[in-house]
Amino acid sequence: MATSVQISMAEYMRTNYRPDREYVDGELVERNVGKYEHSRLQALLTIWFGTNESHWSVMALTEQRVQVSPTRVRIPDVALVLPKPQPEVLVEPPVLVVEILSPDDSYSDTRARATDYFDMGVHTVWIIDPKTRSGEWCEKNVWTSARTLEVPGTPIWVDLDELFAGLAPYQTT
């Protein structure tokens, strides 16, 4: 279960945590740490995005601090940003934020975190659930379940069936 501690934004910004923690309105908030499927999906997405970075004109980042407001810092599992120098903590909206559910995460909590990204100016958020092998994307407060997640108006996409097939490529049936 996550615990929290009250600290200042300045103290949060100068401190490194293992694993890193989010900062919400003065509260240091532990994140649910992913297990194998979470970690593997994060790696597969990063490989997919990395392979397409030059074609899509983006850069892929994992577990990057994003200051979504003056009192909040979130840490998405994967984010895509424009290919330009970036600060230590992102302050401009990423092109895409991806949250992969950990066993202790819920869609409702993750959607609440997504609201912070939307308030910051992020246009598209993906939520991927390893347990149910499903995903949804949101643009303009409309959540859409789909087998192919996309960023409307861009060439950015991922096929969930192909992504989930990479979870256990060496298992035999």
C-alpha cells in the first residue's frame, strides 16, 4: 500500500528516490512498482517508440518526472516528447503519456492521474492493462477501448495484440 509524506516542492525537486515518487499538493506519494508484465510492456513500448522516433518526430522517455502544475509532479511509465533539448523535469506537455497498470493500480486511480496530464495540456493518454490484455486511449475526455491505440492527427500508434504477444515470446504451450 502506498504511503505519503509532506514536503516542499523545492525539497522534492532536489531529492532522488528509489523508486521515484510523485508529488501531489505537498505530499510525497509512493507509486505502485510494476512487476514482470508491467516492466516487459514498458520495455516493448520503448523499443517500438524508439524504432519509430525519427519517422514520428518524437523522443521516448521512461519514468520521467513531469510537472503537471505548480503543486504536482507525475511520473508516467512512458512519454513521447518533441525531439529537442528537455529540462530535468518536463514542464511542457508531452505528445503522449502512457500508463501501464500495475497489479495494485486501478483504472479509476489511473484516470485521475490522467486528468492531471490533460489539465497540463497533454492531448492523448493511453492506459494499458496487462492483466486483461486491454487498453484504452483518451482524447478530449472521451475514453475509447481499442486493439490499436493511436494519437489522433499523428502517425503514432501501437497494435496491442502485437505488444501483448511480446510478453512471453519464449513460453511454450
